Amino acid sequence: MSLQCGIVGLPNVGKSTLFNCLSNAKAQAANFPFCTIEPNVGVIPVPDERLFVLEKLVNPEKVVPTTVEIVDIAGLVKGASKGEGLGNKFLGNIRETNAIIHVIRCFDDDNVVHVDVTIDPVRDKEIIDYELIIKDLESLEKKLVKIEKAAKVGDKEAKKALEVLLSYKKHLEEGKPARSLPMSAEDKKHVEDVYMLSGKPVIYVCNVDEASVVTGNKYTEALKEAIKDEKAEILIIDAAIEAEIATLDTYEERIMFLEDLGLKESGVNKLIHSAYNILKLRTYFTAGPKEVKAWTITAGMTAPQAAGVIHSDFERGFIRAEVIKYEDYVNLGSEAACKEAGKLNIEGKEYIVQDGDIMHFRFNV
């Protein structure tokens, strides 16, 4: 599936260093603004312990993880909404993504220059929010012109749309991002074609120093307070530590390194999982002697839709799905044992695929 998260932030906050840790793509990491000019795209494997468990049970020829796409977008400066710096390109690249990973500097270091000299994560967050909000207001104004005309002649749907649009306009004019406005799914449909940048789901990544990587610091606490109404995720990561972890050759070495720091999981792994979750993605598996493979679907997909992720013919000619729950497969040890124990279920077109389902599809075209 081609869903993407875009990494954004002011210049010199650690975006490209973090991206390099996430991906084999070699974005230039340097101590000056705009070191990333074109967006770099990384197709990142999603860490999933269940794959290793299934590999041991099935002993397949190969194992294929699922992935999430991460885009490293050029650093933004004040005035981007008016075309300053790489503003138009930056905003256009954000528009193409499904969610935002907003990297914010939360550490002191005189050797790494800050574009605004002082360290203030709340200010930095608001700079980017402001540019997104200004662009959103421009987009809203264009739609309002059309909707107001329709509402004046008595169109009921237009009147409702006008009410929703004006609510968003007022909210944005107060300097608040669209994602923090409580709105029903039905009402949100009236602004779907506006593609509001500040309405996209966000993961805030606090890039801290080593001393703060476990407990955070005054900067991370200030940011947590500032975003408490946004329903956004927040992670604390030291990009420099992640870069060190990326150089270690073995899984065992990485675990020892993390344990020495008092960490249970790398920041990169936490970020990948958060990105996967914020996009509302789920995983199901196919398991056989040739391969054990993880497949990406969106939450709420039916069995035929999930089959279509493998091939459109599977969805078009869907007959049924044979489903084994991951826990049953692990507890009983094989597909044959699950069948014998009555743990293989036959599901039809209405079945909603659950995260971790192990599936076979029957189809005819």
C-alpha cells in the first residue's frame, strides 16, 4: 500500500539523521539548512516479532516483512506559505503524504546552529503550524466562495457544509491546527476536498540529548503541554544514539547497547510502529513452505479487500477466506494442528480482517 508519512521540521533539527537511521537511503546529514533539497523516500520494513515466531514454526524459504513509506522533506522556514525558501515545494510534498512526523529539537548544543538561534520547541512547532494553517485558510476561502453561493439559494447540503467550513475557518484564524477541532466523521466529509495540511495526523518526535532519552527534559515537557489537545503522538528520541545503533552489526549488539542506556526498544522501531499505527494500518500473514509474508491493510478492511492487496483477481473472484488466529497458530504449532483442533475458520465476504490473522484465500476468475 502506498501510504506515506512525511518527516518535517525546521532546518537542523535532526530530520535527515533520523531518516538515515530509518532507511538505507543516503540523505545528506549536515550542519546547515536545506541539506535535503529533494524529498527522499524510504521504504521501511516494519519490525514484527510475529514474523520470527512464524519463521521458526513454518521454516519457509524466505520471510517478507510489511513496510511503511517515509519521505524526508526539505526543511521549512518562516514565510513558506508565501513561497519563502523552498516553501511551495515543502507544502506540496506535505500535501502528498498521509501523516506527518514532526521532528523538533529539544537539546542544547552550541556546536549545532539553530535557525532561530535559541532553543524553543513550542515556538518551532508553532512556526510550522502557522505556515500550514495559512495555506489551509487559503484553500478554505476558495471553497467558501462556492459554498456560500449555493447556500444562499437554499441548498440544504451547502448550508451544512458552510457551517462546517466556517467552524474550521474560525478555528484556524485562532492559530489552531485543523486536527485539534472536534468534528464528527460525517462533518469532516465537507472538507475532504480541501486537503487541509494542518488536519493530517501527527507524530511529534522530540530529538533530545543522551541524558534525556529515557525521562525527557524541560523542552519535552513544554511540548507535551502545548499539544495536549491535539490527540497527537509524541516520542522522545536521540537521533545521534539511533545513528550509533544503525552502525552495529548484530541484533544482540543493538540490544546490549540499548540496555546500557536503560532502553527497551530503539527509537527508530518505536517511530516505525507509531507511523504504522497513525496511518491506521494493520497486518495479516500468509504462511507456507515457500514464504511467510506480512501484508499491509487499513483497519476495517473486509476479507475480499485484504485479498485484493495480494492481487486484484483475488478480490474480484473471492469465494472464501480460511482464517487462523495468530495465537492459535503459535499455541498449536502448525496449520494442520489448527485444522484438527477446529481453529481454522471459514469466513465470507463480510468478514473484517483482524491484525495478526493468518489467511488463505479461495477465489475463481
